Amino acid sequence: MSIDKTSAAPDDHVVENPEAAKAAVTVVDPRLLVREQGLKGYVSEFKRKMKSGDLGSIPVVIGLAIIWIIFTSLNSNFLTAGNLSDMSVAMVGTGMIAVGIVFVLLLGEIDLSVGSVSGVAGASFAVLNVTNGMNEWLAFVLAILTGTVAGALHGFFFAKIGVPAFAVTLAGLLFWNGFMLQILGSNGTINLDPDGVVAQLTSYYFSDVAAAYGLAVVVTAGFFLSSFLGNRRREAAGVPSRPLSDTIVRTVLLAVLAFTAAIVFNQYKGLPLAVVIFIAVLLVTDFVLRRTAYGRKVFALGGSVEASRRAGINVEMVRISVFAISGTFAAVGGLFIASKIAAANQGAGGGDLLMNAIAAAVIGGTSLFGGRGRTWNALLGVLVIVSIQYGLALEGIASPVQYMITGGVLLATVVIDAVTRKTQKTAGRA
């Protein structure tokens, strides 16, 4: 006797696992939870995140607060306007390199060449502009393109040939360091024009107080409009969105942070050009990763290469482009570092630069395992590292101790990342 399975009504089904069905209906979009329950919804959502291991940037923010409290208690000069302004400028070079590292880490890969590539960029600009008299802006663009080409070359060997990224970029670290030494020549140091384009990257300040306050207004208003319009689109599409009160609270918190920073900058020399450029880079790259098809492809590859390939994503081209982006930001960071000392020398790209750039991305919250992170993580991470460096320097503590403390912070972050992934797998979210 045959059974006509198509004759059954849609509602005529049997629940084979009542417990699973009950759990399924209790999963609520956090935006809907907050909208319906208000403050209680925030508490419920926070507890859910803690249980599932979805810690986000909470550990690094807490850690940064503890670091600042400790160093302020040890030395009252730590939170002065001058020290904070100097820290904000000093972090930009490493922060730019860390932004590129975030892209690579989202794939679950690593780029060990960024330090050497940054040195090549600074040396290339110095040789082209100072030694050969090339126009500053043309030399500036070509110096950045050297990083793009170097990164794309690494990506080609990784994506097309199949050489592990670790091996390719390790070879790049050695090759580009040798290349930098070669083009600098026997002298080893080329001083830059103190009034030139590159030198002005870290030495120029917008002294008018309106500049800092204006940037704070633009950032705050931009955030509110972006959030408000995004919620309107979600409502129009019939999907859960955050209530207006939630957007207002977030905007107020950002406004407090932005205007506090503006006040600090204006108490010293004014708004640093380096900070403006860095914030602009973070905004653009965050938009690319979170709001564009390309960004979704990068996250998809970090989640599963095979699934991405079956979905029609050109895996090889995305990989090559990501390493090209990493090389580009390494070059930009290298120019900021050269700007800080107004010279290109044989020590550029060496020392702890590579480790600090990678540590900044990871400490900020980007997963070493791929598929999770934001370019804003680079800002948080590099702020932690620079805070440790400046705090210990104020206390006259030697570099070895700085390395040990930074290493300890990095280890703690990686442990948290690993535990978080394990917790999420247990919760069925990884």
C-alpha cells in the first residue's frame, strides 16, 4: 500500500525531538530582545554572550583600563595631554601595519614579511626623492606600490602555487630586508626633508581647536546616521532592529569618548594629522569588510575555504588581493615610521615591529583561527602595546621587561581566543 506524502497538510508534522524544538524557538535575535525587554534585554544578551564565549572586545577594553589605572597610579604624567598625544602619533605606524595583518588573519593565515616590506617602502621613498630628486608625491605613491606588489607576489605563491603562507612570507622577510639594505647603499641612512610630505605625516598638527571638535562631531554624527538608517532599512525589510533608544545611548557614549579625545589634543599641540589619517583608514576598511561583497568573501574564506569555493567565490583572487592589501598597509606604516625619525635607515622594519604589528591585531580581538575580527581591533591592540611601552618608559624600566610584559599580554589574549572558540563549539556556534 503506497502513501501519498504530498497529501498531508503543512501543519501535519511530527516533532521527533521536543527538547530540540523547544530550544529552537527560544533563540531570539538580540536586537529584538533589547527592543522588547529594554534594560532587562541588555542584561539577558550580556549573559548569553558570556555563556557562549562571545566576549568581543570586552577583555581588551578591561585590560586597557587596568593598564592605564596602574601606570597612572605609578606616574601622574601618564595621562597628561602631552603623553597621550605622543602615544596617539607613535601608534599609527604599527597600527597601519596591523590593519593589513587583520585582513590576513581573517583568512586564518599569517604574513611575516610586513616588517621588511615597511622598511623597503621607507627606503624606496628616500632613494627616489632624496637621492634621485623625484617629485615627492610620485615617490610617495611608488613607495606604497612597492608594498602592494610585494604583497601580491606573496599572495601569488600562496594562492596559485600552493606554498604555505608562513614559508612564503618568511622568505619575503629575508628577501625584502636584503633588498632594503641594497638600495640604501653603504651609507645606510638617508635623511628626509623635515618639511616634506613624509615628514609632515607625524609632525603636522591642526592647531585650530575647531579641527579636533569638528572631527568629533563628524564621527559622532556619522555613527548616529549610519546606525539610524541601518535600523530603518532593517525595519523596512521586516527583520529585527535595535530601538532608537539603543542607538542614542551608543551615540552618546561615542560622543563622550570623541570629545574627551578632542579636549586632550587641544590641550597640547592640536589634532595630529597622523590620527586623522588612521581614523579614516579604519572607517574605510571597516566599511569594506562589513558592508561590501568583497568583505563577506574574506570572512567566508576564513570560515571555510571549501564552502567558499563551492559558493562560487574566486578563492585564489581573494587570497592574492588580501596579501596585496597587507603589503600596501605595511608600506603605509613604513612611511609613518620613517616620518617619525625623518629618515630611512638600515634598522627600519626590524626589531620588534613585526611582532608588535601581529600582537596588536591579535590583542585587539582578531582571531588567529580566521573568520572573526574587525580592523578596529588594530586600534585597540596597538593602543595596549603603546600604553605598555610608554608607561614602562616613564618608570625607566628597560626594554627586556617591556618585551616580557607584551608577550604575557599576547599569550593571555591567545588563550582567551582559544577558550572562546572551544566554548562556542560547545554551544554549537562555531
